[in-house]
Amino acid sequence: MINVQDVRLDPVDRRAWRGDQEITFSRKEFDLVHALAARAGDIVTRDELMRDVWHANFWTSSKTIDVHLGWVRRKLGDDTRRPHLITTIRGKGLRFETQ
């Protein structure tokens, strides 16, 4: 199990919860959340996410990350305009905040 703030992930069964509420993610959404939560507190670059989640090289558009990230934030109940769980670090990447 991975626990970050009030988010719990079960990577084996590919299940997720925020508090007591189970969240249903698509395969890629879960992979994205897992990649960020597994490194909570660290900045994960877009290149790393493209490689680890989409198994693509840097020539592939990273806009797909933005689309999936928007879906993930909405499902987690995070404010997409002022997110507190998964934040964008301008020019660096994304970070799953630890508090």
C-alpha cells in the first residue's frame, strides 16, 4: 500500500481511495497516480512520466499527461485551478505533495 495524505493506493489490486471513498481510475490514470505517489515529495519530470507510464520517448507529445492529470485531479476532488495534492512545478515537472 502507498499512503500519501488521505490517498491510499493498492498497486497489486490497482485500487485507490481518498479517505473512505474508493476511486475508479482507468489503467493510465492509475499508472500516473502510482508513478507520482510512489515518489511523493519528489519532482517527477514529464520525460520520466512519458517513459514510465506511457513507455514513450521524448518525441511523443506530453500533452497527454495534462489531459490525464486533469481527469486524475477531478477524480481525487483536487481543485484543478489550485491543486493541493498533485502540483505542477513550473519548468520541472509534477509532485504529489506529502502534506
